[in-house]
Amino acid sequence: MTDQEQPDNLQYYWEIKLSHNDHFHIEFSDDRPRTSVSLPALPSTSLDSHAYVIYLEVTDPLGLKGFDAINIMPDFLSSTSVVEPAQQFFLYPNPTAEVLNVQLMENTKMPTSWLITDFFGRALKEGSCQTFPWQLNVSDLTQGSYLLYFSHREKIFTPLRFIKW
């Protein structure tokens, strides 16, 4: 007897796209279960709409598919960047209609840059904040899901998801 859900029976498809404005360029694809690729840093300007989208699709022997995708912003690919978990940030209310409150779990002050993107990696808003708690006005965004990135010096924090309704 064999189990059809064994990893050897699954089909994999990896794709890395460079998202630029409203179109994509396929940079890499592979069908192996594990793969690796080096992504070069991209030049970035204020509200630049470049991003890498890493997509994985897994198909079982019966044709059922699952997939996931993540965005990597170009200015977060420098060799000095250290990706840190964003667990020390707390967003509320989430979902929100107008104002998103940002609280640090530790009551510390640190200058922080922030960037809001959609799930296609398009940069929509950016700025900096000097103290926490802090309020971010998102009333000008359309309804949908967004990613909020924070960075501090060479630290980049994993993006936080929030919903604008």
C-alpha cells in the first residue's frame, strides 16, 4: 500500500517574477521540491514599484493544488540587511477603516522607516516615525489587504498584514 500524499508524489512549481509597475517579468522557474536562487538588489526610488514575487504551487496526484506567494521589496535585499521577526509590533484595529495604531511591545523609541505595499509589491505609501505608539492614516487606501514593512538601520522586519475596509 502506498500513500499518495508522500512528498515524492507531489509536483512543485517555483516561479520568481520581477514586478514592475503593472506588469511582470519571469526571472526564474523550477520544478524541483527544493531550489535556491540569488536575487540581485534593485535600484529603488521613492514609491518605486519594483518587487520580487516568489510563487510556489504544489499539486498532488489527484490534481489538487495549493499555492503561496511572498513579495520581497528591492531595497530590502542589500547585503547588510538583517531580517527580523515583526513580533514586537502590534497593529490595531485590524481591520481598520481610517487609522491604524502601531504599538511596540517594548516601550522603546527608535526612528523607523515604513512602507505600505499591496500584494503585488506596488509601494503605495512610505514615511518614518520617531516614537511609538504611532497612528497611520490609511483612509486614502481602497478596501483590501496590505503589507506594512518597517526598517531600522540595517534591520528589516517581516511585513505585517492589515486589512483596510
